[in-house]
Amino acid sequence: MATSLPYPIVTEGIRKCGDYARAAMRPSRPIPRVGLSATVRHLAVDVAAVVFEVTEDGRRVTVQTEDDETIEFVLNRSTAYYEAPNCGPRLELGG
């Protein structure tokens, strides 16, 4: 039994619900995974690195720099940056 609506239904130019859901659910920052390129930023020096290990559901990341140095970073809950302990360098994923 069809009912008429008091307003017209326009379907042209509207995205499908599934398309919107996929766009809306993208992470706001890169998700750490082994092999992802990264940049270690410390003061005025940027060093290229690769993610070596991811633990604690992505909250702790270990990277190996191009200088063969291994550094562990922890996700800071208040700033959402990966930081080395004791106010050390920051990690930028995907860079």
C-alpha cells in the first residue's frame, strides 16, 4: 500500500548511506602499523624512520631511524602525539 508524502523526495546528488558512513568513520590520524614510514622530530632535526613494533593496541610504537637508532614512543592522551619518555622527540606517522 503506497502512501503519498507531503514533500517530494529528491535522490539526485545525494550520497548513499554507505558512502557517508565510510567517509565519516575514517581515523583522524594515521593508524600505526609495522613498516609504516615516519619522521622523528626533535628540536630542529627531522630523521626518517620506519615503524618496527606496535604494542598496547597502538598506544606504544617502536621505530628504527635511518641512523639505526631504536626509539620507543608512547601516545600522549592529552595531546594525541607520540612522544618519547622524558620530554624527548615526537613521532609523526606517514611522513
